[in-house]
Amino acid sequence: MTSNPPNLKTAEEMFQQGFERYKAGEPANDLIPVFQEITERQPKVASGWICLSWLYLLENQAPAAAKAAQKAVKLSPEDPQGRINLAIALLETKQPGVREQVEAAANWLLLMSDLKAEIVSNFEDGLRRRPDWPALLKVRSWLLEEV
């Protein structure tokens, strides 16, 4: 078994630390490079792409968010947060497919109702970090009306 030198973290450790830093209120822009590295190290793990797309959305970088969210949805089509992020990014970049993503997220939330509180919390967090966010407000209203 090999061990990592003390200064080299695993992608999982980086993810946990990055997520904790986010929850502690660290600005999204400071965390984007962390999650970019996570997705480079683990390109087939959807959670890194979901977080990266969210951070891009918070920083008003919708084209980059759309690319990251598309990768997340491809890797984990059943994850409603990835689809929500993609719907917001598509709405902000005026691309088609918003309704498809909202409907898919709503369907997954019906099947996994235990995730609804987390999704509601993520919407609230997004509005705290980016008040009066038009695309998020639209997707939230569409999604929570359907679920």
C-alpha cells in the first residue's frame, strides 16, 4: 500500500475540505480552483462536477457552469442537483432544454423525497450568496410547484 506524502491530499479529502470551506462561508471564487483540481483528479465522479457547476453559477459564469453540469448529469442522471444546476445554467445562457432538466429533477425528487429538504436548503443558500438571482428563482418556483 502506498501512502500520500503529507502535503498531497486525496481527491476525497480535497472534496471534504472544500465542501467544509464552502459551508463555512468561503467565497465561491476561492473554491473554484479546488473543485477544478478535484474534477481533474476524478473526472468520472459526478459530485465534483455538481459542486463546480454550482460555484460557477454563484460567480455568474454560466457557460462554464453549463459544461460542468452537463458532465455531472451525464455521469449521474439521477442526481436532481446536477439537473437543477444545468437548468439554471441553460436558462442563464439562453439555451434550450431547461424544461427537460426541471421535469427530470422533479421526477427524481418524487422518487427520492428525502432529498427535497437538501434541495430547498441549496436554493436558500444560493439566494443568500447571490440575492435576487432570477434564474434560480424561476427554477425554484417551477420545481417546487411540481414536487
